Amino acid sequence: MAQFDLRFQVPSALTPESADRTFYWPTAGAGTFNTSLGPRLGKLGPVRRENIELFRLAAMVYAADRSVPRRAGRVNWTQRHIALSVPVHDTAPWNAITNQLQQLLDFLSGDRWTLTFRAARIPREDIAPNGYPDVQRVVLMSGGADSATGAFLARTRPEPHLLVSHVGATSISPIQQDVAERIRDLCPEGSTQQHAQIRFTRRQTQPGGHRFKNENTTRTRSFLFLALGLALASVNKVELWIPENGFASLNPPLGPDQLGSLSTRTTHPWFLTELSRLVSAAGAWGTLSNPFAAQTKGEMFRWLADQVGDDPASDLLSATNSCAFTNRRWLGVTATDHCGTCFGCLVRRASFAAAELADRSTYVIDAPPSEAARSQLEKASILPSIRGFVARGIRVSDIAAMRLPDGYSATDARDLCVRGARELETLT
């Protein structure tokens, strides 16, 4: 079992044991995280205290996820046991939901999580005034095609809103900025749309130079993103939109040896419903929704094209990035290129085809820069699993195995999966 704590002061000398088991987040100076935010999120304004604590939990989950390598396996979904000691102001509301939170994180990453909440004094920090007093909605905008479509949808609504982007890999930041600008150009008379980019990553080394172990799958990064969005939404007590196509959100199993499609589970309808319920019970702001929960990605693409025209929609969607491999420097290609073999890339290609839109994206697998790159991409490709999934079809057992929230019928889930699988047929 891997165990981690979070502290707010960095000791003058770090032992190897402390560096391996403790994350540091001081109010000033270098710590474990690469961010301008302090542990009270003061720069974000008057964030609700429990949402600050939720973000600190998400930061620990994300950092631990990155710091405990998985055993190599065919589908790279091997289970780990990770224990966190989480500092909060009042342990009582968090202790009341600990077991359910653990189950939620288990579902998210496929691991076993143990959470312990401890009372701690959090260092004082200047709290900025509300930077977005008129905002009536917060929208997550990653730079991917789904979130871009969600940002455009928000632009067509009358409410002033804030696009929130999490910057992990620095290469994604200009893509996010470009997508936001394109949306404003496509809908110049739309509602007021502001854009905040927040840098937050775990450093490669601890203060003093101790190097972390590294795991690249990081299925919990989007939980960090979601907690960031809720933190900002808590300031004005407004709804958070998490735009994601409903087919990928359901995460249907591609085969008997795979728990899901290897995409994130953070937008799964049960996860979102349960997270909202739990964090609200703990006193945090938890009002959220996915505006595309009932649509496939191809249907989202077609909707956008119907609003702005095929060519403008193609241009916007092709400028987004849906690839799971955000760091492509080892391939010798640019940050805007896609690998073409991960689940996100393959669903993207199928969605362009289903929507009958020109796909102007660059996929490295179509013209690899080297044989080594081709071999690596083909080895990691999800295409064989997708072909098997399409050939097998959606089974009653697939739907029965899904954890659906109250009010989400198995019939609706099956219909959505059938439509999503039909789009994937273009890949076979």
C-alpha cells in the first residue's frame, strides 16, 4: 500500500522517506506542485471552504495517482492500494461520507483508495475579491472537441459565463486559448464569455531534488479539473457544466478483459450524480451537469455544424485536441497532432465521419516520423478492441454491468451505446 500526506511547510532537509510519502503545498516558495495557487486557493477569490478542501483532496488524489506506477498489463488497468491523509478544518462532515468517497474513487481509477481526514490548521492567505461577479455559469473547457462544443453552446445562451481550463502540459495552453478565440469569432453576438486558465501539476521532483516515481495514465486528472470548476462555481453559487458526449461517459466495456473503454470515468452519469450528492452533504458546492449526456460525439459534431455551417464547424473541431497522449515530444511531432490510436482519437475520427464533416486533424499514425514511432503507436492502439466491440454488439450484460444513477433507464443507456457503436463502425 502506498501512503501519502499533505503538509503546508517544507522542512529544511527532506529525508528520502518523507519525500516519497509527503506532498508539500506551501503558501510561498517551491513545493510539490507547479502552480501559482496557495492551499487556500486565495487567488480564485472567496471560494467556499469545503470546496477548497475538495480541491486539496483532488490534488492529493491526482499527485498520488501519478506517483504510484501500475504494473504493466495488457490493458494497463492494474489495481493499486493508495492511502491518503487529508488535512481539513472540520473532520466531521468528511468522515460522514468517507466510505462513499472511497468507493467513488475506486470506480474512477480502478484502484482501492483509503481516505483519512485529519484536523489541521491551514496557513493564512490573502483572498482576492470575486473576479467574475456577473458570471452565471461555469463551463469546463479542456481544449478538446466536446468541451469546445459545450463552450459554443454556452455562448449561445444568454447567461454570462466563465470558461475554466486546467493547464497540465504547457503545450495544451495555446490550444485552449485558440479554441476560446475561435468560439468568440463564430458567435460574436453571443453572451459574455470569459476564460480562466489555471496551471496545476505535480512537479517531477520534490524540493531538494528527490525524484518522484511516475505513472502516465493519470485517470484522476479530470477529477482535479472538476474540483477546480466547482471551486470557481462556488463563488457565485452557479451551475458547473462538464461537456462530454454521453457515449464516452457511459464508458462501455470494449472487451471481457477491459473494465471500460479506457476513457475517463469522471463524466460517467453515476459518478457525477454521486459526487454532487456527497460533496453537497459535506457542505461544498456541488451543482453540476453534463449538457450532452444524451448525445454521441458524432451527434454533437452534427449539432454544431447545423448551427454554424459545415466548414466553420470542421475548422473549429479540427483545431481542438482529443488525444490522450498530451506529451508527444518523443514522437518528434507538434502539440496539435494526434496519435490516432488512443480511444479519444479513434472516437474523434469516427465522429467526424458520422457527422459528415471534413477532419483536418493530423494523426501521427497516418504518417509516422519513424518506424519506432509506428511500432509504439500500433502496440498501444485501441483499434483491435474497438473492432471487437463493434463486431460483438451491445449486449444486455453490458448494460446490466453499468452503474446507472436513479432516473437513467437501461433502455436509454442501451440506445445511446448502440448509436455510439454505430459511429465506430466507420473505423472497421
